[in-house]
Amino acid sequence: MNEKPKLIFWKSQVFAMLPFCLYIFLGGVFSIGFHYYSMKGLIFSAMLSLITGFFLCKNRSKYWDSVIHGLAQYANARLIFIFLIIGIFSKVMSTGNIGGGFVWLSLRLGIEGSGFVVFSFLASAIISMGAGAPIAALFAVIPIFYPPGILLGAGPAMLTGALISGIFFGDALSPSSQVINTTIMIQHDKATGRPADLLNTMKKRTPYILAAGAVSILIYYFFGASNGNPGDINEIGNYSQAAGLLMLIPIVVLLTICFKTRNLFMGLSFGIVTGLLIGLVSGLFSFSDIVDIDYETGSLTGVIFEGIYGMLDVTVSTILLYGLIAVAVDGGMLEKCCDFILSRDFTKTKRGAESVLMACTMIINVLLAGCVLPSILMFGDAADRIGQASDITPERRSILLMAGATNVSSIIPINSAFVMGSVTIINEIVQNNSFLPHVTPFQVFSTAFYCLILTGVCIFWVLAGDRKINKRI
């Protein structure tokens, strides 16, 4: 508690928090000011913030050592590698056209209108379970389900809200989720120092996640066709491919192995190999889809390279964010912030401490445009410190952090990467398909029912306390 900080800053140690705060500010400038929703904006913000901190540090020779140390920790390096493996698996799923399989199934079952909205919610949830990251799933499901959904009479806003809700719902149920694995790895047991247990964490929150999903399904079933007008049925065939449903097998393999072994790397490894074999045997893709060299341009393509490359932005952003956290820790300011929070009367009780965890997670998530992973990473160390001091179990902390970052704070219509990202994708689709309607950010916000309902669940969790939740489970 009284150790001298490793990094000394000019004038005041408060400057150890400047890179952190500057990162949040610049991230807000990109999202709110420039309406630019990409991890590249966060990479720029993080790098500029780290360089600024360097010039404010007295012992500059140790500054970058601290930044690098943020990545050198085993749990942090492990998570970075998880991102890359998940990227490959996600690319295998999209190359195998799993979305086209779901569209084919909906046509065979005669699903339309509100039924298709519910179907899209469930299908996007399944795709999200394999994608590993909500934002990656978003860019996969919108182009797949929006055009045929409109042609089948689904309400534009309701369909978009259902797709966003589905990706968060599916991600919450997936043991391969980046969000889940990131959160549990940075929340530690006070006595043993071990991270939160994956299956125990999922077991405790799954009943509530399923309840929120069930209520969302009912709403979409009764109101999903609002403002919907059926279109030309012949157009829908362009989005259909029955063989795409075979890509469900790798997802089942992944989930089964993850639950049995509690080893994400093992589940992903078997899932990737299974997907590649099924794709080749079924003709969903060829060897050139796995790896292909263009000797004229010198480019290398294929699911493995493109899967890794597709995760570079989130990987680099996470590495830099680890560096920002390390500067705040080695400058002694993260400790002081936690001490300040813990000295307040409202944190003397578990309910008060849990309220702080939930509120801080939501505020940071809103400031970072609803980018779930950076928000959890940014507040994760402080939550770990506060939670241990308040005797909140690491599993309980993980539940609160994940819920706080995936509820209403992730879909604020003025800057949410998910809301604005979906609107941007739809606008691009409309340019090439004039029969499709536009949607507004506020329409999407008001129809993402899972996120809205989860906010109420979060309030209940905090008010009810850990004891009541465990009794029910």
C-alpha cells in the first residue's frame, strides 16, 4: 500500500492517469465528434495517449518497460492469443455461409413476418456463439438477414433490434466469448489469486440470460412485423444455401469440448479442424479458400490468414490498453482511485460496492461507444481491487462487469458502435437495393429489447444481492 510508485511523473502523480483519461476523451471524439466507429480510432487514441504520458514521466527509461510489462503477464498474453484463434474460427463459419443455411431453413419452414424476426434473433445468437465477439457477429448477421427479412415482411427496426439483441444473447451463452474469457481472467480470488471459474460464472447467470432472451422473443413475436411489407419472394433465393447449416457441427464441437474440458484453446482447435474438413468435403469451400497465394500481387489470402488479420485491430487495441493500465498501476494512481472509492460510506456494504462496479462499467462503456471489451479491460483491474476488498467473489464480479457492459450502455443511439455500425451497414445495403428501407439509430435503440431488459436484470442483481441469486440457482 505504501510502496513508492515505479513511475514518477512531473509535478504530480495524477499525471499517471492522464493517458487513461486522454484515451477515453479521444475515443469519444472519434465516435461522437467524427461518427467514426472502428477499433482503429481506439488504437490511434491509445498510442497518442501513451506517447503523451511518456513526456510527462520523470524516469522515462522505465516508462516503456511498464507498458510492455502490461502485456508480459500470462493472463494478458493468453487472451491476446485467444483473439487470434477465435478470429480463425469465426472466418471458417462465415466462409461456410452458415447464415445462408439459416435463410434456407426459414424458407423451408415457411417463416415470415414476426416469425422471421424471432428466427433471426435465434440464428444470430447461434452465429454469435461461434463468432467469439459481438462486434464481429454484428457485421456478419446484418447483411445476411436484413434483406431477406424485409422481403418476408419483417419490420425494419424490429429486425435490426432483434439481430443486435441476438448477438449479445448468443455471446452471453458462449464459453468461447472474448467478453466472458477476458472478464474472468482479470477477476481473481482474494485468497488464492486464481481467476474466476468459467463454468461456475456461466452457471450462475445463465438462468437470467435465458429469461431476458425469452421475454425478448415474446416481444418480437407479437410486434416483429410492425411497419413490415412483404416483397418479391424470388429475391430471397439469392441469400439461401442449405449446405451452410453444416457449419453448425463445428459450433457444437466447440461448445461440447469447452464445457467438458474447460479449455477454450482445445475447443477452438477441434472446432476449426472440424469446420475445415466439413467445408472441404461438402464443397462449401475449396483449398484456395483455406490458403491462396496471388503471385502477381504477392498477397496471401484464406480463412487462416484472414481470420487472424481480421482480429488485428482488436488485438493491437487490447495490447495498448494493457499498456495504459500498466502506467496507471505503476504510477500508483489506480491504487489511489480504488482507495478513494473504498473509503466512501456507500462501499462499506456489498450492495454499495456492487453498485459502484455496475455504474462505473456502464459509464466507461458509454464513453467508449459501447465497445464492450475495451470497457471491461479498462475498469477490470479496479473492479478486481474493489471486489476483493469488499469480499465479492470473482464470479460475481465477472457477472456484474459483463452485464454492465452489454446492457443499455452498449446501445446508446448517439455513439454506440453497435447501433451506428448496424445503421451504416444497412445504408450501404440500401444503396445497392433500393427496395430496402432505412432505419434510424433511435429506432434501433428502442427495439434492442434484450439489452433493455438486461438493464432491469442488472438492477435486480444489485438489489437482490449474491445470496438470493445463489439460492435460486
